[in-house]
Amino acid sequence: MKNKYEEYPIKRKGSARSFLKGTLFGVLAGTVLGILFAPDKGEETRKKIKEKSKKTLEEGKETFNKAKNKVDPMIEEAKFKVAETVDKVEKESKEIKTKIEDLAKTVESTTKDIKKKYFKGTKNK
């Protein structure tokens, strides 16, 4: 049986980047093909392609920066939460270790007391 985390696997780091590249390539290819099949002179068509390419590139950069600005704070928050959790686990494990050591000392001391009380006068063989 799958746990809830296996149902929603973490996607690879590059998958969003690949999707963005593919989208930009598709938009650019569609634009170029649209302009090439338009009934204009070659010089005018090249000018349109150049202008449209610049515009598409700028829009792509803008979209990327918007996405990055939204994702970066989430990444920083996740890093902070992970560090916070690691610190908490380390602190709790130290506390548990101390309690176990104290308990072990108590058991050892109690064992010695019991041996003294109940085995008084007997010799170890």
C-alpha cells in the first residue's frame, strides 16, 4: 500500500524548465511560420521576424522572472523549515539521550543497592 507521499512524487528539478523551453520554442516557431506564410516582401518579413523574436524573448524573460519571484520565497521558506526541523530533532535527540543515560545510571545504582541489600554476606563464586 502506498503512503500519501508516494501518490504525489516530487517532480524533477528540470521539468518546469523543460516545459518553459518547449512552450517558448512552440510560440517562437508558430510566430515564425505565421510570418513566413504571410504575403509580405522578404525584407518586411525578416523585419517582422526579428521584432517578434525580440518581443517573444522579452515576454519569456518576464514570465520566467515572475515565476522565479514567486518560487524563490517558497524555496527559502522550505529551507528554513527544514533547518528548523533538523535543529528541533537534534535538540530532542540530545534530550532523549540524556534521559536514557540518567535512567541507565539510576538502574545501575538501584541494581547495586539491591545486590547490597539482598546478597549481604554471600560470597561471589
